[in-house]
Amino acid sequence: MEQRSSEWYAGTDRNSYIHRAWMRRGLPENAFDGRPHIAIANSASDLTPCNSHLNEVMESVKAGIYEAGGIPLNLPVVSLGETQVRPTAMLWRNMMAMATEEMLRANPIDGVVLLGGCDKTIPALLMAAASVDLPAIVVPGGPMKTGTFQGVPLGCGTDVWRLSEEVRGGTLSQEQFLKSESSMISSKGHCNTMGTASTMALVAEALGTIIPGLAGTPAADSRLLESSHETGRLIVQLIAEARSPSTFLTKGSFHNAIVALAAIGGSTNAVVHLLAIAGRLGIDLSLDDFDHIGSGVPLLVNLQPAGRFLMDDFQRAGGLLSVLREVKDLLDPTALTVTGKPLVDYLDSAQIWDHEVITVRATPLIPDAGISVLRGNLAPGGAIIKPAAASPHLLTHRGKAVVFDTIEDMHARIDDPDLDVDENSVLVLRGCGPKGYPGMPEVANMPLPKKLLERGVRDMVRISDGRMSGTAYGTVVLHVTPEAAAGGALAIVENGDYIILDVPKRRLTLDVSHEELNLRSPNKATTDGFANPKRGWERLYVDHVMGADTGADLDFLQGSSGHKVSRESH
Ligand code: FES
Ligand code: MG
């Protein structure tokens, strides 16, 4: 088969000489005889600590590629450490996707293995691979092992929120809090809760882009390297059979991903990521699909943040395939995986080994675990809530708004003893959407006012155009669209307005007359809170980013540009 890379390497002219000669630093002459050249898009970085072990994973992928007759090439890509980059890793997800896409297209390669882990890295790599549409397989870096503090397992992320709230509520000393820090991250790998990283790895497997059974394997588990080696061999086969993402990713694949998302109780961030990936493939996936497909799917996994256990328990208990076996009838049986076989073919031999961690269909933790899509005059484009992470008594609620224009405003006033707020209030935080912040940070799970915490209040209705960390929980309405900075009604909510949340009816209403709302416009403090970057990526992003309801991708990055070889460089 004629390889794409042969456009660089085949022939005897000056240009092919140049392309070969510069690569002959370790590559032998027969590397250019028409065998496939395969990039390993590697998001290892010291500044993405959850992915720092991916160089080791890369070596195993390399060995598998060599064994199968391919040429592996490490391609370091833009990487995003969720806890490190400001203002939010989400601002850079599209940049990582764009930079990776362009480097895959610009280089002499025939396929790619995608190495990700920390929250945004697998979504960005999949967006890139979908737009280039060369054969591609994901290797997820896997979760860290569980640390313990005072004999109790720590859920990475989730317990940071819990412990810090305990300090604010006066039930944990500052000293003990700081002591827990060295136990929070106990090994290589990403967060061990059902946060965004775990969710996206499992959802990517349900989509079919990972060798079935691999996602969720802990970073330190030797089976990760074994599967990485196998992935290296498999990518060579994919290239031989010209199986690129567009040949097997269908609406059915996304259907399966949404069923998996609900059954595992995955992160709300998966909604924007799946919408963005589908947008790259030209697959017609809508926000409402998450509600329609996900509703009725039972929650079968008892993991933090909503539940009790952690990712190493999940894997020990049987992992994703054992969960999917329980909901097999809800899956699309035609959706294929990278192996060429349908996902459903992998389920019959899967078994649940610990029913406390993964439960059977007959005894779900929650019968209906999907993500609910809310609409109304406050969110005509839609907003989402994860009922499984919310307080049942707040799912229908009417309360007075307490409005914050920025995250700084919220931090400055939330603990003010004079703040006019009680447990029935609805906390509103705006200016945190894709354009407004910019980048749609994970700030929607606002801390509760200290005076209410001290009275034992542990949850309140909160509403924002921002996102919520996948490791967080609470009755939080997220991704309000259109966002305040894009003309959404969120910008004209005033303190004391009544807001009605009705999750069973899927409504989110600002209980103010149409006439009155028509007379309002955002005040200066609100609009001053919206980002107005002068240059660089932030300017490009704010000018082109679309709403959360379509995945917050840039308008000009939707769809695929394929892998056509560009003009010669010299
Ligand atoms: Fe990297 Fe949680 S911070 S996965
Ligand atoms: Mg996160």
C-alpha cells in the first residue's frame, strides 16, 4: 500500500533525499521503504503532573509499533495540567487540539497513537485526530493509586473540596488540612475519583477509540504497558486497513458513550467534550441527546464524588466492561471499536467482582442517572445539571437570587456576615462562560457562605455559565447558554429576583415578567467583568468560541480538514 509518508520519503530526487537524510539519526535505510510512520502524540510534561509518566507508556507503544513493522515517532504535543494552567485548562483545550491537528497534518505520518490522561488532554487529542482523520488509537494514562490520610482513603480532587469546607465549617484544623496535602497525590497517574480524567478515558473507550478493557487501568499497573504495546501493534494494522476515525465513529458510538457516561456517573465536562468531538466528525449530536439517551440509564458505579469508592476499586471490581454488560440492551450493537469488532462483543465475558463498587441493573444506586438538560428564559440554549450529584430536596426549588458578577466578587463577599443570603437563596455566578472568563472555568460549584456552613447547611442551588469540576458535587446548574457575555439573560438577573429550578420538568426560569426583563440591560459592573483580551490566543478564542451547548469549540475548527499532504517546503 502506498503510504501518506511516501509523499515525503519515496523517490530519488533532492527533496526526498532531504526528508530522509534528516531523519537518519537512528532510523535505518529500510525505514523509508514504504512502511508506516506513526506519530505518538505524547502529552507527557513535567507541568502536567498527571501525564508525567507517559514517556514510559510511549516506550511500550514504540516497541509494539516496531514489532509490527512500523516506525514510531515521539511527537510531544501541547499539554495541559488541569491544576496548573491559568485562567483555566479549558481555554487551552482548543489550542491543544488545533496545534496537535496541525502538527499531525504537517508531518510525514500515516497514523497516530494518542497519549493523554489529565482532564483536557484526551478530549483535545480526540478533537485533533477527528479533524485529521488518520488512523488513531488512544492510550489513557490511567488513574493514580489511592492515598490515605489518618487511615481514610483520599479522593483526589473531591476531598480537597471536602476538607477545605471542613476547615471553613470549623470541623478540621488548618494544620491537619495542610498535613493531608502530602497524601493527596500518592503516585503517577490522574485523579482517582470519577472526575473528568477518569470519565473521559472511560467514555473514549465506550466511543470505541481505546482497546476495550484498557481504560481505568491504573497508571502504575503493569497491564497499562502491556496494552500500550498491544496498541502499538494495532495501529499498524489500522493503517494497513485504512481505518480512520470517520470509518467507525458514528452517532451510535456517541450513543454508547452517553450511556456509559450515565451508568458510571461521569463528569458533566464530558458533555462539552463529546459535543466538540462530534462537531469535528460532522456527527449530529445535540445537548438534548444527553438527556434523551442518558435518562433511564441506571447509575451502577459507587465512586466519589457522588459515591464512596475510587478508581482502583472500580478496576478491581470489573471496570467499564462489567458496567456496560449490565446495560447492554441500551447500547448500539453496531458501533465498532478500534479493533474492528463492535463494543458489545466484549461484554459477555465481563464480570462484576465487587457489588459494593459496581452494582447490577436490578439494584441501581439511582434508577435514572443521566444528565438533565434544563431550558427556560434563563437558559434558552440549555443548561445542565447532574441530579446524581445534587440534593434531592433541591431539585425543585424557588429562591431569591444572590448575584456575583465575577469570581473575585464572589470570593470577596461570600463569607461576609452581612450578605443577604439564607439556605433558600440561589447563588448566581456570571461572566464565567467561554467568552466571559475567557475559557469557561470550573467555578460553578461556588463555596457556600460561611455563616450557612456553620449552621450545618451543606448544599444550595447554584447557577452559572461556567463549568464544575468533575470531582465536585452539589445542586449546581452549569453551562447556562447563552452565557452572560454572549447576551444571555444571566447578565440581567438582579439580587432578589426569584429563580425557579424544576429538574423533573427540565425548567430553569427567572420569575420576572417578560416586560420587565425587556426593560433591563446589564449594568457596568457586570460587563466590566467580561474578558476583553487585547491579543494572542485569548483574543482569537473570544472572537471565535461557540457556546457550551455545541461544545465550546472555535467556529473555524468545526468539521474535518482531512490529511491531505500540503505543498513542498522547499
Ligand atoms: Fe489531572 Fe485531576 S488534575 S486529572
Ligand atoms: Mg477537572
